[in-house]
Amino acid sequence: MGRWEPNARGRLAAAAMELYSERGYEQTTVAEIAKRARLTERTFFNHYADKREVLFATAGEFQERFVGAVSGALKSAAPIDAIAVGLDAICEMLAAQRDFVRTRQAVIMANPELQERDLIKLAATTAALADTLRRHGVAEPAASLAAESGVSVFKVGFHRWIAADEERALSRLMRDAMDELKAVTAGGQAR
């Protein structure tokens, strides 16, 4: 290993994404990721539990931001509007990472185990949102419906945003998806 360089975690993530894209997730080893980043395997394990966690390292922050923004907004907004505030917070987190997020999602979509892990993380976020709504006095089934709807809006907007030919901002796509949901539930026609 050469001279110390900053941002080991970022370098490891970048190296992992490059290798996952080039060789595939299954064919990439931790040793190869560390070597590409010019670091040791020990350094890798100081930052990540395993090679899968490189892909899911921000899941906790994602959930915290979403739930925290919803909780703060519930003091003065209806549940679905609080969910929209949470979606805005997520957009701020992801907007500057579009290329990384696109690469990450391509790796996940190529591997059923990773797809399952991604769905489990989203389910945990849904449960945390529903719990937050209930703690703020939103009764069932409204709390669960709002939480599920919010995560569905996220998935629709997100998948539009990562499409290769999509140029609109994530926040615009989230607002459009939320407007579509509101139109459908109000008995109107989707655009």
C-alpha cells in the first residue's frame, strides 16, 4: 500500500461500484475491492460488514431523513402532506448522487438476493413511517395506508428518475407521482 490518502470509505464504495459494474456483484471479492481502492481488506472491514453493505450503507440515513421529516411535518400537516415533506427530504439526499444511484440500482436489479435486501430495507422504512404516524395520533388503517402510499410514491418517482433517458429532477418526479396518487384517490383520472 502506498502513502495514506483521505476518504477511504468513498474510495471503497467507488471501487466496489466499478467492479460490480465490470464483473458483476457475485464475481467481485472484498480483496479485489480493497486492491482497486489501494487499501487493505482490514480497512474495508473497518468501514463495511461485507461487500453487500456497500450498496446499502445509506439505508439508515434514508430512513432517518424520511421519518424525521414526516414527524416534524405532522405537527402542522395532514398525514399525506407530511409524507410529501418526507419525500422532499429524500430528494435532497439523493439528488447529488444520481450517477452513483443509477449504478447501484443496476447492480441490485441484476441480483435477486440484493433485490430482496432492497425490499426489506423499504419495508423497514414503511414500518417506521407507519409507527411515526401512529405516535402522532393517526389511526389505523390510515397510518399504514399513508406509509405504504409514501413508499410507493418514492418507488415510482425513483424508478423514473434513474431511467437512462430521464432528465427531470427527482423532486419534480416525486411531486408528479404524489399528484397522481392524490388524483386517483380523489376519484379523478390520472394524467
